[in-house]
Amino acid sequence: MHTVPVRIPFRGAQAAPLDPTLVAPMSTPARPELTDGRRIGVLVVHGFTGSPASMRPWAEDLAARGYAVEMPLLPGHGTRWQDMNKVTWADWTATVDGAFDKLAAENDVVVAAGLSMGASLCLRLAADRGEELAGLVLVNAAVDTLRKDAVLLPALQRVVPAFPGIRNDIKKPGMDEIAYPVMPLKAAHSMSRGWAELRRDLPRITIPVLYFRSEEDHVADISTSKALNAGLSSKDFEERVLKDSYHVACLDNDAPRIFAESAEFIERVTAQQQG
């Protein structure tokens, strides 16, 4: 497939207008333009406290391959960390649903791809929308945690606004995902409740799933791998281990592998659905 030019215009978030004085330019949402007439869409979703900057190289690669790419900014992200404590898991799922609806209206078939909480939001979409999606690509998904302090979230989020952050868990030097320096606890509590419901609904997911997991990840742990392997009903499910990346693998040493192998997966599952 030939490479096509890519233009990424900046757009405001759908949930609320962004204050340009507060937002780093690379953290804004983006929609790489479809330029070769193909009608395959890919929804790309960033992670908790992060921004589209963590996914931008992947989105650009997908667009260069001819896919229509939608990459929303999740509510509460990309401004100030305090804004995250004003939104919930329901706001994030609504944003993902809206971005998917847009892609589905403009394309014949859609695949969703996400990092960390973005991957869990893609799983939520698949549990709810089922066969409307052709497949999922997950990178260091998070639907559970072994952190012992997680059980204290219901109480802590009432008295403590934030914990130290989890940003830039990247092995490759010089990379920046443009994320908040702290983890807002009300938002984290809402996410954990969303995870619990999602884990119960994993058996509803039957579509193809390609899951990349970093062997060394300081944010998402092995509990998610166990949950996905035990819970998903997908007959076409493959877990691939990344040996040279940490959590934000889309910006790390294994990024070229993720880009190439996800493209192969998308070609295969969309051809099956279109056929």
C-alpha cells in the first residue's frame, strides 16, 4: 500500500471547550484526514491522565496507510489535573461512543485501538456495541490492579485530591506522553468502578482482539492479562509480549512493531468483515 500525505488539524474537545492557554499543543485531539478514499475507520483512544500525544505517532502511521482515524481527547484531560476530578467513567465512555458513531457513519467498518485506560474503554465499547466493531487492538490494557492501596480509593478520594503521577513510564529516552503530574483520586475511583463492571462483561466480547503487553510495565500489572485470558469470549484472541518497552509502548522502542502488527491485524479482520 502506498504512503499518502497526512494532515492533522487540531480540534476542540467535544465535552467542553479547551483553554488554549492551558493546553500543550501536542495534547490536543486530532483527526488525521482520510486521503485515499478507503472506508475503514480506526478509533484511537489515549490513557488515564494522558493525552493524544501518547498515540499521535500510531495515529499518523494508521492514517498514512489509508485509514480514517478518529482520536478524541477524553474529558478532563489535556488541561489541568483538577478537571479530571470533575468527570467520570461515564463521561469517557460517552466520548468514545460519540467518536465511534462518527467513524461508523463515515466508514464501512471500524476497529478500535487503545492504550491503558483507553484500551479498557475500547473493551467497554466492544462489550456494548458487539458486532458493530471489526476488532480491537489493546496496548497495556488496564481493567484491574494488584495495587494494595486501590481498596482504599473509596475513602481516600473523599479527602485526598491526588496521588503522585504515573506519567512517562517509557524506556526510550527523550519521549514525553504529555500527561498530568499527579493521579486525581476521584477520577481514579470512578475508573476502578468502571473496571469492575467491565470485568463482569468481558464474556460479552466475541470480536477479534490483539493484545500487546509489555514484559516490564510499572503502571499496568499482570492482573489485566489474567482477566482478559479468563474473561473474553473471543475465539480470535492473541496476546503478544513486548520485550523492550514500558507502559507507554506506543512511544517506546517497540512502537514500530506495534504499528506494523496492528496494521496487519486491521487488514485481516476488516477484510473478513467486508467479505
